[in-house]
Amino acid sequence: MVVVRIDLHTHSTESDGTDTPAELVATAVAAGLDAIALTDHDTTAGWAAAERAVRDLSEPGRLLLVPGAELSCSCLDATGQSITVHLLAYLFDPNSAALVREQARLRAERRERLYGMARHMAEDGFPVDPDEIMAGLPPDSPGGRPHLARALVKAGTVASVDEAFAEYLGGSGRYYLPRTDTPVHRAIDMIADAGGATVLAHPFATARGPVVTADVVAELAEHGLSGIEIDHPDHDPDTRARLRGLAAELDLIPTGSSDYHGTNKTIRIGQETTPPDSLDRLIERCSGSKVIS
């Protein structure tokens, strides 16, 4: 099969998406995609179900599945302040001991954070039940603010997940609680040691908060970063042009992705895509796991 439409950043119910891994595969096929990466936050729990769904397709080879994850990391910006950056990790060994330990820590902290935010809102009279929210999570899911946001939508407190973040759950919101992310250099090293490759996700998406500078991206590239996400819904045309130039200058693999979360966001799967040669380059760098077809 000639791969022509590739989305390397999607989420399922195993983290903060609304499609199960099997539903995500079906959604990708219905959208006419040729390859997707499942990149749930801090977990590989959806890999097996997604693989089964791909293998159960009536047309063998119809869809390629790239196993992955999205890692939340801490990074120093140009002023020496610590900010959050996200790494997309692909085709690594999910049984790597260091990675298993770190993902378990992150999932536990995410769940504690979600419960704490929900509890504080309930104490202030919001119609949310922290225990009910936690009981609705898959066993290995880290959970996340979108789960609380959906509870607020269901209760009629807000009209949308976006409104919940803007009013209450965003970084400057009253109920926001911080978390302890993995230092970005350590995350790059862990994924490399597990045979995988890393791509810096939505690096210049200023609407999300503070972002790194080009100098920081260059330092990460020198440390072993493989690629950079360019075509993303949160990047405007000028930003994409700057990132394309930076990728060429630093020999980083350019990718494009929807960052699909199901109904949690209005973004369509496959809304942004990755060039086929970029996927080939990523695969060439990896030995930890294989593409599924």
C-alpha cells in the first residue's frame, strides 16, 4: 500500500479522547486515512485493542498503526523558567523498565490531580462527583482535565469542554492544579534507550501558554530529538513557515497531525497530515516496536 494520508497524533479513551481505540481505528478508516499513530498521554494501554481492530479490518493492510504516546515534559525556556512541552514518542519498547516506571508515576499523579480538582469544585458547590468521575476511567488511564470538563458539560455548568477550560480548568483557572512532568532531556533519552523516536508536539502553539524558542529547539535537536510537529491546528501559516525553516536548518523530521480527541475538540481526524517520507524516516530510526498493518 502506498501511504499518502498520515495522522501521527491522536488520542483515545485510554487517556483524554472520546473514541475507544477500536473506534479510533474505525474513524480513521472512515476518514480515508492510510496511517495513524495512537499517542495517548503517558500510557500504552490502548495499543493492543487498536492493533486488534487494525487486524480485524476486512481489507488487510487498509490502515497502518504507529504505536506511540504523548509525554508531558518540563523544559527551561530562554529565560531559564520551567515550562511544559509535549513530546510525541513513536515505536518504542513499551516494556522498557525505566519508561514503565515513569509512565506509572505520571498516570498516578494525573489521577490524583484530577481527583483533587474535582473535589475542590465539589466542595465549592459545583454539581460534580469526584468518585463517579474516577470510577468512569479505564483502569490504566491517567485521566485528565477533559474528564472533569465533560462532567461540567453534562451537569449544564458550561456549554463545552473549551468553555470549562477557559473558565475553570486552564492554567490560570481557579481550580487548576500543577503536576510534576518528566524533564525533557530525560524523556528523550528514555525513548531513545527504548528504541523509539521523539517529535516535539505543537512547539509554537502560543494559545496554549508559554512556548520554547528556536534556540531551545536547536538544543533539543542536539540532544537527540528526532522531529518537530509543524502542521497542527494551533499553528497559523506564519508559524508553520518558521517551523519548516527550523526543521530544515536542524535536520529535524517535519510532521503534521490533527491532535484528535474525538468530541472533546472540534478538530477532525486527518485535518492535518504528515508527509509519507517523514513517516519513513521515523520508522528507520526505531527498533523498539513495529508498525501494525
